[in-house]
Amino acid sequence: MQASAENLTSSRTMIVTTTENIPGTRVVKTLGQVFGLTVRSRSLGGNIAAGLKSLVGGEIGSYVKLNEDARRQALDRMVQNAAAMGANAVTMMRFDSTEMGRTMSEIVAYGTARIVEAVTDSPDPASSQA
């Protein structure tokens, strides 16, 4: 998710980045860790189809979709959590996953919730006169 610098003050704007710093912004306040998680289970039919597909090799499309949907949901929940804290950015965002039993996976998106504001690259007029 990205937003233009002009929109950083909008209450609906959320920048999510895997980096520590966001070019063109400065950190006003670091609010702390933020996360979103989901636990997904594969269906019996999906497990059987995937087992058959694994015999011949190749990508298992149903699992790809399951993981993509789980990551999107975890990311959306993390953004909601950050917004509830008053953040307009999440830096150092990462995903992690864990298998729970034989049929369940936990996906978590996490990062640092921050309030950032746009900065201009133009020099201060007072300092250029000195």
C-alpha cells in the first residue's frame, strides 16, 4: 500500500513498507508494534487434490490462493490495528507463518506503527540568506 506525500494527513491513508524509513517523510511519533493474524484450514477435498497433484509435481493452485488470501487478510487486519492506534504508516512490515497441526496455518503480518508527515526538500528561506 502506498500513498502520496500530499495525502499523509488523511485519516484513511496508510503507508505500509518493509523499510525502516519512508522517503519524503519524517517520523512524528512511534506508536509501537502492530500486527494482524489469521488462521486458515485446508479442506479435506483440497488436501486430497493437493496430495494427488504432489504425485506429479507442479504448483498447487488452491494452496497458492489460500496463502494469498490469508496474507491479504493478515495485512488488512494489521492496517486496521494501526489505524485504531492513530498511525498513518507501518514500517518494517514482515510476514510470518506457522503450521498448526497438519491442516492449519497461522499467518501474521507485523510491523511498527508510526505517525509520519511529509517533508519538503526545499531549503529554509531564512537559512539561505545567511
